[in-house]
Amino acid sequence: MAKLREAVIVDFVRTPFGRASKKRPGFFADVRSDDLGIIAAQALMKRTRVNPASIDDIIMGTPTQIGEQANVARNISLAAGFPFEVAGISVDRACCSSMAGAQFAAMAIQSGQADIIISGGLESLSHFGNPVILPDTDLWELAKDYTARWQANPKIFERIDPTDIMGLGLAAETVAEKYDISREDLDQWALTCNLRAAAAQREGKFKDQIIPIEIKLPDGTSELVDYDQCVKPDSTIEKIRSLPPIYKPDGRLNAASCSKETDGAAAAMFMSKEKARELGLKPMVTIRSMAWSGIEPGIAPYGVCPVSKKALQRAGLSVGDIDLWETNEAFAVVPLVLIKELGIDPEKVNVNGGACGIGHPVGASGIWLLGTMAHEMNRRNARYGLASIPGGVGQATAMLVEREKYWKGRAAFLEKLESAALT
């Protein structure tokens, strides 16, 4: 059997994340999510200057594979102008979809089955919104409105409660109670998240990853957007404490300590280390270990703990070796339970804010965590980073990467991104 090769990431880009709201539509409300995916894929090609014919595969993650998001990877390959020979595959592992796609890309490269793969994810929550599940929600009535999304086999409900499948907010409340994470803890993290995101936005820390996009406004004028729409720089603990619980009357989670629904796309380019050297590209990071696991759906947010431990074990590293952690703030309880259970320094977790402030474009979130961490590792000259994300129906994924001393080459990920127009 051939020796496994090393897989590296040479670039990561994303669109801005626009607010998804029926009451206050965001700047991508009328934009197809696959168009956002096309922009991300094309931006990678322009910045890396890789020959499109050399791409072995395009992998795109989204759990909502209907309408504009059905067969989305192959459709992006065709619509973005790649040669017909460039294949595409779409991945669904709930919120973990695009990180799972990144894992598949890394494994294909490590095993020698591919040299270059674009792997990403996308979501339009403006077009495919997530319902809020409360303790008294009639799930069968709800299913009538979400027929294409809620088709769980009734046999599953012989084993677990239906709300464990659909009610992630209730699962987050369960984890908060089980692991003694208070309402005040959650509120404080929500504040920290927004202030960190606002500072990162203000200081231009996302400029190397966000593609500026020109959008058409309702009045016919245009605007160039290069920022995340949900970040609240004016957040205060007093405002957050005043918010009512969302999921149950005595609950601990409110609008601030839950992720913001957003529209967006993100993508990274994976290569073998040999191919990157051949092309004169300096990698961002090298993939050191990967993990995925299932967990009881009723405590799904806790899944980041066992999956992160598994990634550490496979890399032969300990918590203290990791310089930066990124984990998905579908709810503020996720980073807090990870910090508590693994004994992590909170100053190393989601250092530029997370989904409670920036947003959670479900299909794009996994690759976003990995890519934004890679950018920050290079900014800080950090060595090790670990990204993790929990998902619906009780799943989680994690990837551990190392920033090495690479050869002298072109760091495409530091070059200016060209503006894109949505037509």
C-alpha cells in the first residue's frame, strides 16, 4: 500500500454573511445560494491562478439539498465555467456538511486519488429557513409546511423523542442544564462574541477571506458589501440580559446566545503538499487529523467534546498544544461546554467572534470555521489549530491542522480579492 501523502490548504475565501430574516431581509435575500457558491469557487481560482482543468473534484456541503441547492456541487462546476471533466459531489451531514466535505477532500488527496480539490459549502436561510421548535410545537403540523426537509422515518421515533431530531434549541437547553452553564454564562459569551466580531471587522481581519460583492438594492442602486451583516458592535450586557428566552419560558438561551440565521458561501482549495510545491504556492496549513462521531440527538451540541478529544488523540496532541480553537456557536452553550469539559483557555476560542454574532449559514459553517482559523493562525504565527462543529440528529466533526515552516512561495491567501457582481 502506498504511503499516505500530506494534504494542505492553500487558500480559503467566503462571501459576506447576509442577514436572513422575513421581517428585515438581508442583502442576499433575493440571491440564489448557488450563485454565492459560484462566486466563492471563481474567487479561489483567480487568486490561486490554478488551471481549472487541474481540479479533480468540487465538493459542496449543505443539508438542504432542494431547489437551488440540489446537486449544487456539479451545478456550480458547470455554471462557474469549469471544464466538463471537473466533477462535483454534494454532501449532507447536517451542520457538519462542509467540514465533512473538507474531510473527504483531505482523504482523497492523502490516499493519492486526487491532487487538487475545491471543497466548500453554502446556505440560503432566507430561502430555506429553520423553524423554531418549542416544547408544545405540533411537529406533525409543522411537517406539512416542511415536507421536503422533515421526512424522518417514523420508526426513529420509537427510539427517541421527535424533538430530539428537530429541536436543536431544546437540546442546547438540555446541555446547559446538564453541564451547569448558566443564563449569565451564556449572556456573557454572547457579548464577548459580538465584541470580538465587531473588533475583527473594524480592524480588517476578514479582508483576506471576504469577497467584496456588488449587490442591487430595491431602489435600483448598487452597493459593494464586504462585511457581515449581523454583527452588533453596540452590544451591551444590559441589552442581552433583557432578552426573553426563546425555547421555553424558564430557558437560558435568548436571541443573543443563539446563532444568527444568515446567507452565505465559503470554499477552500486543498492540495497535496507536492502539488503545492510544484505550483509555487505556499500552504496555509497542513491537515494533521480528522474525526467524526455520533451522539445522542437530545444532547447534540455536546458532540464537539468527544469529537475534539478524538482529533487530539489521533494527532498525538493534548489540549495544551492547541494555539487556536474554532467551534460553531449554533448556541453559546457549544463553546462553553467545550471549554469546560476540555479545560481550554477561553482566550483561545473563537478569537474573532463566532456564529452568535457573525451568523450560521448552515451548509457553509464547517468550512468557514476551518478556513477562518487557518487565516488567523497565519496572522499569529500559531502552530496548531482545532476546528469543530456539532450538527443536527446528533453528529459532530473536527479537524486539527498545523502551520509549518513551508518553502518560499506565493501566499495566495494574502493577496487582494477581486470584487464580484451579482447579476
